[in-house]
Amino acid sequence: MTPHGDPVSRSGDASEDHPEVILEWSVCPAREHPGRTWAALAMIVVVLGLVGAAFGSPFYVVLACVFLLSALFPYLTRTYYRLDPDGVQVRTLFGRHRRPWDQFRIYRVSGDQILLCTRRTPSRLDAYRGCRLFLSGNGAEVRSALESLGVPYAEQACGEVEPPCETADARKP
């Protein structure tokens, strides 16, 4: 059993439902960065105070609170990650999402996160099509696991996009 109650087979004769786990971890960014968490909560209180003063209705304060907390939901809750030979599984409070490795071409690293990208060249679409893995001080382990699974590393950090390529005609003098 894993710490979160799921049965896991770590032997070579894994079943289809639970393939051999290469690496699994969980992360809760709010607990790992308490300074950021307090700053975010202070901003929520300030915004709620401004909304209450501006509109004078508790309905709008509650509505603003729901919007702000839903925007911070991935930051405030724990997320579980599992890498196995078939793909990556991400489990949150609202469910599990599984993506096979053949959907990913490269991975990029930025600070405490890894972005699995669906294209060989960096693109702004990676933030929407890819899969973001938050790290918990285990970046070297995750990178090693991704390399062993055949997902190549891209030198460019997350968020940076190369300029468009010039055509052969544009390079001629």
C-alpha cells in the first residue's frame, strides 16, 4: 500500500491496473513555501476587504472568496504523482488523470517544476497541452526517471519560447 492507500506492485509481474511504479511522490506547495502561502492569504484578505467595502454586500465577498480560493486550489492542496512504464498519473482531490508517454516528446525544467511537452520544439501551447509536475526536492530523481523512460531533456526553461525560424528565402542576401 502507498501512503495514500493505493495498492502498488513493485515487482516485475505487475498487473495491468497497477504497472510497476518507477517513481511516485506527493507535493503540497503551500506547505513547502509557507512565506508564499501567508502572502497569498494576506492578499486574499485584502481583496475580500476591498470587495466588501466597494460593494457592501456579503454575497460579493463570498463570491470573491470562492473565485480566489478556486484559483489557488492547485497550490493549496496536495497532488500525487506516479511514473510507470506506461505513463504518468496525476491524482488530485477531484480525480486522477493518466497520460501515456507517447504523448510527450521532451521535458523542460524550471525551478521546482518539470513540464512534459507534447512537441519537440518549445511552444506556448505546452502550458495547456503538456503535463506539469511539481517537485518536492526530488528533481534529480524525477529527471533520472524521465531519462530512463526515454523522454529527452530540452535545454530551454519553462516559459521561454524560441523565436520563429527564418525561411531559406529570408536568409539569402
